[in-house]
Amino acid sequence: MTTLSPISRVVPALLVVAIATTLAGTAAAQQTRLRPEQQRITDAAIHADHQAYEATQGRIQALNDGGRPIRDYHLSKAQCWLDVSFHEYSRNDRSDFPQQALTESETLIVGMEQGASPLPTDTPLVNGAKYLRDDLWQRLRVLHGAPGFSCAQQQVACGEVELVHAGNEFNQQQWRHSKPYIQIAEELVNDAEAAARQCAVGTPAAASPTPLVANVLFEFDRDGYRDIRTYSLESVDRALASVRSEALQLRGIALVGHADRMQGRGFDANQALSERRARTVRDLLVGRGIDPALIRYEYRGDTQQVQQCDGVRPRAALLECLLPNRRVEVRFDVTR
């Protein structure tokens, strides 16, 4: 049987102790309660919480053993909520995030155990997590309705959870700590879109596969080729590689230039800056063999901020946090 989670490898042989639970109607609907933070100072208390995680993992394993596939959206989401809860608990997160993420996992588990239908697909911002990267949330919402969603369920579910995880880290320690989880979420969204496109092969929807999206990121107040964050070019190259490997026909490319808010909303300077960035990316694509006739432009200035970064200090940290707003969105219109 496939192992679902690293938890069982991380937690050693555990002391068998009673797990504090609150009954919610039936034994299957128990709510697992972690020890209050002030009690997490003894080996016995920590072992009790580890045992609670192991018990929850066992319920997920039982659902899989009972026939629910690992790739299933709700099973994947229960697993990812459990994983981020355990991750933050292990990092000594003293907020309510570990408990609330664990509760989200268990809520889904109970629904699956009881055969509830439909199961929820919403993703609450637990512990008041900040809503980050609206562009990624929008792409995930599109995937829920995509013909190939059945093949992308696991990546979509975990991408949603990682965005909440990132938002929680942002609230606690600002952008520097949330950035790794944003990057994980972005990779999951890209993987989900690729899985959805591949899944649609041979179906009536195959002629209009999920679009490929890449973001080219620029340094503050810059618009030249040398001002592009090098790693962001990898997303363009991955998209072009997917066109070839998936035998897609490229019908057109839309470049949407953006700027961050630092010059002041509505200023002509930001509109012009977003235009220059789009033209730089156009030249980059032409240099990679793309027919210029396939490329069109839009310039949005600072009107579509995907990350707000309210309250981030000092200025250097704020500029780094605002990086996703200094982008050219590259949308590849493809068909089979």
C-alpha cells in the first residue's frame, strides 16, 4: 500500500496515552484536540499529541484501504491539512493554526467516513490567514471546472491548503517566512494545470485544453531583460516545453504587463512601466522562436495587485513582498 504521509516516518514509537476528544454526535465524528500550548512542555503531553496525529493518519489510511484513491480531492485535502498542521506543530507554532488545520482535516475525514455528499470544496483561511496571491486562487478555481480536473485533484487540493499555510506564515512572520509556501503552491498550480491538460487527451474537451500561464518577474522600477528574476524565466521555458511535449498547437500568446503600487495607484508612470515590461517579454519570446504575429499585449499598470503586503516593513522587505505584482503574465492559447 502506498504511504500517504511522512508523519509516520517522523514520529517515533509513541507512548500510548489517552487522546483528549470532544464528542460530536458519534464516535466517528470525534474532534481531536491538541494539548493547549501551555501544556506542551512535557514528554507525555507531546506524545499524546503525536498519538492524535497518528490516529488521524490512520483514519485517512483506512479510507484509502477502503477504496478511496489517493488522488481524490477530499482525501488529498484531508492529508494536506494534516501535514501542514503537523509541520507547524513540529516547528513549535503556538498559535491556533495547528489545531484549526487538524480540525479541517478531521471534518473532511468524518464526511468521507459517513458517506456525506456533496462534500465541501471551500478552503477556509484558518487562524485568520492572510489571503495571498489572488492570481493563484483564481487559477485553482478555474481548475475545479476544467474537463481534466479528475487528474488534477490532488495538486489542486494541496495547492489550496499551501496558500492558506503561506497566509498564516505571513501573519506571523511576514513575507520571508511565507515565501517558501507560496512557491510550493505555485508549483502545485502549474502541475495541476499540466495534469488537467494531459487528462483531457482523447476527450471532446481535448481541443481546448487548460491554458498555460507563466509569470515573468521584474526588479523594482525596472523593465529590461537583465532586470528579470532569472528563475521566473523557467516558467516560460516549462510552458514552451509543454507545448512541444504535449503536441499542442500554439494559437496565440497574450502578454499582460503589470507594475506594483509603489509609484502610486493610477500614475501614468506605472502604466508605461507595465508596457515596457510586456515589450521586453515579447522580445524574449521572439528570441525563443515565437512568431511575433502570435503575440498581443495588454498593459494594466498597478490596477491588478495580486499581493497587497500591507504592513510589511522595512522597505526592502516590502519591495520583495510586492515582487509578484511586478510581472508580465504570459498566457499561451493552445489547442490540439
